[in-house]
Amino acid sequence: MVSRRRALERVAAVAGAVGLSGCQWLGSAGTGGVEGLPPNPRADALPVRQFAQNDHLPTDDAGNTVQPRFRRVLALRLDVDPSAEAARTVERAMRTVEAAYDWSARGLFHALGWGTAYFERVGALGRAPVTRPRVLSRTDDPELRAFDAVLVLASDVPSHLSAVDAAMFGSRSSLGGVAVDDRLGDAFAVASRRTGFLGEGLPASHADTEGVPDAIPADAPMFTGFFSDRRGTQATEDAVAIADGPFEDGTTMHVSRLDLDLDAWYALSESDRVARMFSPAVSSADVEGFENAVPFADRVREHAREYGVVGHHEKVAQTRRDGTPLLLRRDFNTLDGGVPGVHFVSLQRRLSHFRETRKAMNGWYVRDDHPRITDRENNGLLGFVTVRSRANFYVPPRDCRAFPLR
């Protein structure tokens, strides 16, 4: 029997011969890794997929994964020309990070992705699995951003995030007891730094901040007061992984900055918030009984006609395939810029899945079902959310993370 690695090497070698391999720049004969460097010494201890973390997370009593509590997303600008030496520098820097911390929430999860600006820079945007971001609603006018790369960090220990930031883009000389000889800052500059948090009690702990009301429930993981990481409302990591071809085991990632009008949100009664988050046919008692799923019948238009309001979850549930969502969300709360909001991070096999889900969220199809429903009013969360920016990235598998498709 031919091993999976041997089979992948054959596929990559063929793809590289026709100029399509996602690792074309990195190695010879499609073997992965970086030319001039030995194999990653920790490869066998780490998942091939940079975004694979669910199997390394604790779960709650209902079987939902408990996500890391602190996040940092560093959007990067490439300051050197793509080259074999630059690839070696980036790969050595990433190996330093993964040698410093365990692959766990108490250690550090990390991923290096590549944006549309990079693929344009190397003349490969037409072959890449990502496209430029688009305006996706009539009520938002977001800045459409193009970055070369992005470093995504997540941990239960906030000092780990700041330490990596300082070691990779500052002058810190060691990281978790590991000497720092190569830095991502030798190849990149930080164009945008996004920070935030997710988890029980963290939103309410910021109630003394302007724009964050003290009405947020003490145990809420998100500013909106609800738990959104139920297993049944998330795609699996297998479902968002690119299944075959030159980008196999990579994924696409969308990153948005959303501002939240929490004062208006908490001016609503609890039942009105439940109606807009889930469905007007759902009660607060129902929500308390939800465990690892949010059950819905496909009745969003009936609810629009009957109640004059529709819920966010019941709208986006219409995009599911065989009952399974298309997106794996890793969004988190933020107070960047002094404004409460969400950094919405979603993983999906193809970006069209994100666009399809956002189209369902827009709810344009229910505006004619009741005069109270408009593009924003009584239309899920839309009246409380403003999209400020959008950007798209490709997250390669681990051994293709330094300058893919070049």
C-alpha cells in the first residue's frame, strides 16, 4: 500500500511540474519544507493543518470545545522580495515559536496565512484559492484591505501573545526559553494589530469601558450575552479543509472588523434579544436548554410574516449542507480603538461559502414579508452591527507556510 505521504509527494511533484503546487517556491520535487533547511524537527508532534486545534482543546459538559480566551491577529506587510533566503528566515522564525510553546490553549496556537496583496505581488492571484474581499451588503461600506500575510495567535495565557509579538517583531531575545535568532520582523512589518478576548466573564469585566453597558450577563462569553460556539453551529475542521489538489490541507480565512452598538442592543428586552439572535419562536428558557446545537425548522419567512422580526441564527442556518454549517468561526470580542466590537474570523473551504452565509444573513428575502422588517431593522443582528473592514487570506498546511505558490 502506498503511504499517504508518498502519495502526496507524487501529487505535489506532478503539480509542481506544471507550476501549480502550493509549495512550488518551497522545496524540490514537491517534498514540502523549505529548500536549504532540514525537515521540521517537531513535524510529527504537530498537526499538518495550521488551523487544527479542536482535538487539543478541552470540552464543556455538552461536548462543545472551549476556545482559547485571548487572541491576537497581526496583519503583515512584506518588506523584502520573496526569495529562498526569505523563506528560510520565515520558516526558522515559525519553528522558534512552535518550539517555545506546547500546541494547546495553555501554550499557544498559531498560524501564518497569506493575503491577496502577496499573491498579487508574485503574479499568482489568479491561481490562489483566495480573491479580493468584496462589499457584501447594501448597508455597510467597509474598507477592503489587502495584506501580504497574517499571523494568528490564540492562548489562555495573554502574556504568551505579547511575548511572541515582542520576539517576532521587537527585540525580545528569547521565547519560552528558546533563543530567538530569526524573526518574522526580518521579512515583515506589522500593518495592523488586532487584539481581543473570548470566554465566560471576560466581556462583563470590561463594563467600565465606554460603550460597554453593565447589563452584560456576568458569565457571558461574548458582548451580545450569548454562547455562539455550540458544536452544531460550527463546521468541522475537516469540512473547512481544502480536500485535494495543490492546496490540500489548507483553508481560506476571512477577517472582518465589526463595531457593535451595545447600548442599543441592551436597550431591548431579553426576549427581544433572543428573537433577534435566534428566532422569535425561541424563548429565553429554550436558550438555557440548548446544549451542543441550536435546533431550527426552516420557517424564517413564516416567522417574518407572523412576528415582524427574524433571528440571525435562523437566517444563516439556511446555508447548511445536510444540516452542517459551512463556516468554522473563530471570532472574538475586541475594544480596539476604544469601540466595542468583534473581530470576525471565519475558516471555510472556499470563500464562496462565506459570501453565501453573509447573503443569508442580509435577509433581503424577508423584507417583503412584513413592513417592520428592513435591511437593518428587526432583521437579526444587522441593526446593531457595522462592518468596518474586510480581508481574505489563505492558510497553507504547515510545511507550505513560507511563501506558498511562488
